[in-house]
Amino acid sequence: MPQDRLSASFAALADPTRRAILARLALGETSVSELAAPFAMSLPAVSKHLKVLERAGLITRARAAQRRPCRIRPEALRPVDAWLETYRCFWSERLDRLEIYLQGLQTTEVRRGHKK
């Protein structure tokens, strides 16, 4: 059974090397050798990371003579962002309630004269 896109995206994003590769590709199209340069790993190892990103639909790779340019597919990150947005809203609401609660505690402490 094939993974759904969201699961494949999160699996690909779980690795710090792949996240670094995506960060570099966000700056523009880059060759595999240029992507491999900052990492202490072989070209085949970087290529394996690229295959994971490509299978998840997060990047595309082309062939231009000897050059293998890679490019990020930002639209592929929309489902990840949409999924995370639910939790951003959840935590924002929770933190707002916590702030109100803590302000109430401080007000009560000041009224009782316990503020240091």
C-alpha cells in the first residue's frame, strides 16, 4: 500500500540533511554536486536523500547534459502547512488562555499583597 503524500512528506522532512537540502533549494535550482558540497558524505549518499525528496514530491530533478539540476516544489509543502495550521491555531488559543489565567493569578496576588 503506497504512503499518502502527507506521510511521505513528513518522512522526508524527518531527516536534517533533507531539510538542509530543501533550504538550499528554496534559494533556487542547484546541481546535485553543488547540493552535496556542504555535506560530509558521498555523492551517492546525497543522491539517496534526493530520491526520498523526489518520491515525496518535494523536489524535481532534471537532466541537462552532464548536469542534474534539482528544484524545490513549494506547492508540495502546502498540505504539510495546512496540517500544521490546525495545531498552530490550537496552541495559539491554548497559550492565549494560559496568558489570561496567569494575568488573573498576578492580579489576585497583587490584591492579596503577596507580590514580591
